[in-house]
Amino acid sequence: MNEADASLVARIRSGEEDAFRELVQRYEDRILAVVSRIAGRAADPEDLAQETFIKAFGAIHRFEGNSALYTWLYRIAVNTARDGVAARLRRPAVSLDALPPSSVDPVDGSDGPLDHLHRDELRARVRQGIERLPEPFRTTLVLREVEGHTYEEVASILGVSIGTVESRLFRARGKLRAILLDGDRSP
Amino acid sequence: MTASDRTDAGTGGRRPEAGVSLRPDEPMTDELCVFALSLVADGRPVPAELVRRAEAWADAHPACRGVLADFAAMGEALRDLPVPRARPGFAERVLAARESSASGARVLVLARRMAVAAALLLAFTVVLETTHPREAVADPDVTVERHAVDAFRARPFAGDDLDAGLAELLPDPARRSSGAAGSADARPGDDPSRLDGASDGGDTTSDDVVDELPKTPGEDGR
């Protein structure tokens, strides 16, 4: 944890009102982004972000500083978003069985089958496709590809090993590709 | 495999931690080829020999390159997704919610403490009553409602003492005194005079006694 974060944490613990406001303002966009990507349309991102900060405030005395403050916040945000989705849906976004089975099977030609899609169309499909990804693949892909975290950071946020992140990310990409190709074949 | 056998490109010079354990001599497949090369694209450490074999495999199987191209296109699309921004005043909203949450938590704590106090009081009462049971004494209003058969028992849960009971009920003073003397359970509240003259002076049977029983207030209409 850097000095700025350590100082901020100390001020929050001492009950300084402005310190908590500073924490929220410093991380609100990043937290909002990650919860909105993970929860999709299943829950209001601002509600989830707000819940994240309130949980963080309640648990700040337990934060030991072994990881970066934003990593700790991300961990809370990811769990909050997952809980929000679970509470809303009470079922997985999509059954594993419902996914197209072969996700990394190559097809003929060296160009990717998605290459023919226009950039905006691909972006729109990816946006929809990611909501169909089941957990934990969606969270892993969001943290790595959308949020740009390193594998080590993703592992720390999710509390899993690096190998698990590598494996999940590979499978997440394969599943997302399968979803996109499946949509491409659909009328 | 040693650390120097691994590639570490794309990590800004920081050597990444080891992930999935991949052997250099692992049998090559399309899936392994794509997995290994996607790790390389992300700057993950992969055994150099495995990378060389995966590259050779991909050169011979262009479809693997297609999958990798799709992965790259998806990654680019994901990074291009619009970033949501918090609306102005979001921090104030969070602070207000925290205040509300804190007051709710205080009420919850108070309610919890009250519940604990009630539980402790109940437990204390149960223990006290169990370890120091009080004698069961009927309410005076209830004891007034006596029946003749009550004479056969000194206390509600005592055994029947027929001699004492009959002596108590019979009009013969001699027998009554002997019965009473034989029993320490004579009841001071009973009024034997109510049976005086009720007997014909002959042998008294238990049926006679029952006939002579004093009426309870409810039975005689009083």
C-alpha cells in the first residue's frame, strides 16, 4: 500500500469525514465500472457501488494493508456485484449446458471468423455476450480485459491462484467467442 | 523448468508469477497451441520450447491463428466498451447512505442487546426455578372448593389414608378421635360438625359416607 492510501486509511479510521469522501471520489468511477460490467443489467451499478463503499467503510479497520487499497476495494466490489446479481436472478445468467459446446475450436482460414464484423457491431455483440458469460468467467474476463488488471492482481482480487486465472481467462475467451459465433450463425 | 526458460514479455520488466504448470514436451494440440500463444500474448511465462512448438503448430494450422485473432479482436472490443461514470453528487449520496446505514446499525445493535438481556433473564429464571423449586400451594380461593375426598389426603400429592379420612368424616367421636390419632394428616380446615346426625348410628359403609359428603358450594346451590 502506498503512502497516500495508508494516510487515507488512517484518516478514515480516525473518523475524519472528509477522508471517506476522498476515498469515494478517488475510486467511484473505477468501482462503478467494474460492478456495472460484472452485474450487467441485473442490478443498478450505482447501488452496487454505493454498497461497496459502505461495506468498505464498515470493514476499514480490518484492512491490514497487505494489498493495495484499490485491490481490496475491487475485491469488495466484485463480491458485492456477484451478490447483487445472485439476489436479483437467483439463477445463473446462462447454464453451462446452454453454451455452445466448442469454444476454442479453430475453423478454416487464418483470419478470425469475427474479423468480418464491423468494429461497432463486434463491440455491441461483445457487450451483450459478456452478460451471457457465467460466473466466474465473466468476472475474470472483465478484470483482465476491461479493467486491465495484471494476472497477479486478478488473482489477488478473486482470491485464487495465478494458474486458476490463466485457466479461467482462456476458457472465458473461448466461451465468449463461442457465444459470438453462435450469434453470428443465428438468423 | 527454470525461470529463465520462461518468456516475460509485456509485463513492463516485472517477472510475473508462475501460473499453470506447462511442460515443454506436452503433446501439442490445437487447444494447447492457442492456450500457450494466448498466454504469450498476455506476457505470461511459458516454457520457451513449448512456445517454439506452438508457433510451429500454428504455422501448420492457420485456424489456430484465427482463434488467436478472434481473442485479440474481442480484447480490443472489451477495452473499447464505454466506461460508465458516476453521476455528480454520487459521493454525497454514499455519505448520506452511510449515515442512514449507521443509524440503522445502531438500532440493530440496541435490539440485539435487548434480545440478549431477555434471553439471559429467561435463562436465569429457569435455572433458579429448577434449582430452587417452590412448594406448590393452591390459591386460597381454590382451597375453599374442597371435596370430601380431600379428607383422604393430607396434601395434594400424598398417598390416600383411608383410616384418617373416614375418621375425619364419620360422626362417631370415639372413632374419629382414634382415626385422627392414627393420622397426622387431620385437616384443620374441615368441619366434621356438618356430618353430625347424618348417620343412623349403625355400621357405616363407604357408600354411606359418600352420601353424607358435604356439598360444595356449587353443588348445593349456594
